[in-house]
Amino acid sequence: MTDNRVSKLFKKRLTKLAIVAAMLTLPQPLYAWGMEGHEAIAALAWKYMTPTTRKKVNAILAMDHDRLTEPDFMSRATWADKWRSAGHGETEPWHFVDIEIDNPNLVTACAAASNRSNPMKNGGAQPCVVSQLDRFERELSSKQTSDQDRVLALKYVLHFVGDLHQPLHAADHDDRGGNCVKVSINNARSLNLHSYWDTYVVKEIDPDPQHLADSLKKEISPEDKKSWVLGDSKQWAMESFQLGKRYAYSFNPPAGCDATRPPIPLSAGYDSAARKVAASQLKKAGVRLAYILNHRLRSIPLSYFLQAQKQDAAANNNG
């Protein structure tokens, strides 16, 4: 091989490495619990759903012709994040409720997001994850809801139950739920606090969503299941808030956003506590999601969904 050819190959490889390095420095979209967390919650919920509820859910999803995710139940749990990132930023405030740790007020926090939220086609502005989850639960269970709106409602319920249980989707220190707080792990890797709770800690527990769901289910007792379904979205949001205040912000980072602040090292003790909190919240989210779907779809007979699925398939075949 000539020196000239070696030089060209070397330059070509350097160019590829530069492109990869540049891609790694680009800001990445944030997904509450990450894809792995949302899929694990869905996989866990599936285990607690009744056989009839599973059939109803499958019939609803069979009428979903969107291609942002794979069409299965677990994948659809990540759809709301994909939709937001695909040019629908108006839905961003629906994923959280920023309750200030120094002056907690759920009503104020939910209303504060209204300036960043646009009303949807068939309802007024409903700006935060609490009100949006309640809204889509109602749409899911109403016989007046059209088939395609029910598909949409199901996908949002799948996702928002997970969002509601991520502590930094409920707690805030005037720092965008920890997005402005730079932290470091093992004095090496640097990321923001929100990303740490969204993705890093879940992957630390288990990066495989199905395997994670299997492991979590073994830790859930009948007493846990019975107690966790009590309450409503408001109470669950405040539960997440308390965990965010007590654990996520336990190292007392300064309030507000300041890009000049250096990363704050997270201790091994912090990391251990975070894994326990995250695992507990994933378990609760899975159990509660199953309860919501079992409860909300109970009053509509399976035959209704199967007939709707049949009609949808016929319409698409004719089209």
C-alpha cells in the first residue's frame, strides 16, 4: 500500500471519528425514566392486567396506524416522548408538574405550566401531567370517545403514569426539574441531575426492560399491590414530590440555573439510595397502570373493541 493511500485512509478514519465525536456532544432528547423505564413499567403492568383487559388493549392498539414506535404495548409506552420530539413541543408541559421544594403547591404548579401549553382539539388547556392523566383516563373509559381518540388516550395513559412516578417530574428547585444541575458520577462521567434519574439509575438497576419487570414483580407482595392502588393522581404526584425533595435534592444543590457551575459529585450513598427509590417507583407505576387500565376499561365490553377493530381493519383494507 502506498504512503499516499495510507494517508487518505487515515484521514478518512479521522473524519469518521470526528463525526461520531460531534454527534456525542449534541444535546440528547430527555425521556422520563428513559425508554427502558417506561417499557419496564408497561411490562410490569401487563402482568397485573386481567386477560380481558389485555385483549381490549390489544384491540385498541390494533387500530393505531402511527409508526413512531413499534406497535406493541411496551413500545407504545414511549410514544408520547417520541411525539413530543417529532415537532410537538406544545405537549412538553404535559409530562411533569414542577412543585417547588421550598413552597410546595400542586395547584399552583399545575396552573403555572398553562403559559407553556396549548389546548388540544377537544378540551381546554390542561397543562400538567396530573390534569392530563386524569383527562386521558376519562377519554379512555368513555363510550363517547372515538376509536382514534381512544388510541391516543391509551398511549398517553401508558406514558403519563410513568412520568408521574419519576421524582424529578414532580419536584423542582427553580432548575427545570434538575435539568440545570450538573452532576458527576465516580468523579468521571458528567450529566444533569434529571438525566441521572431518568435514565442512568434505571440502567444501573437493569438495562433490559422485560428482565427488569420480571425482577421487580418478585419483590411486590399482595399487601403492596393492595395499598399502592389507593389514592389518585394528585396524591401520587405529591408522593413523587416528597421523594424528589428528600432524595433527588438531598445534596442541597443551589436553586436556579447557572451554566457556569461545575458538576457536583454524587456519592456512592446517594447512588444506592436513588436505585432503591427508582425501583420502588417503577413497581408502583406498574401496579397502578394495570389498576387504571383494568378499572377504566371494565365497563365497556370486549365485543365493542373487537367490533371496532374489525371495522377499522376493513376500512383500511378498502382504502
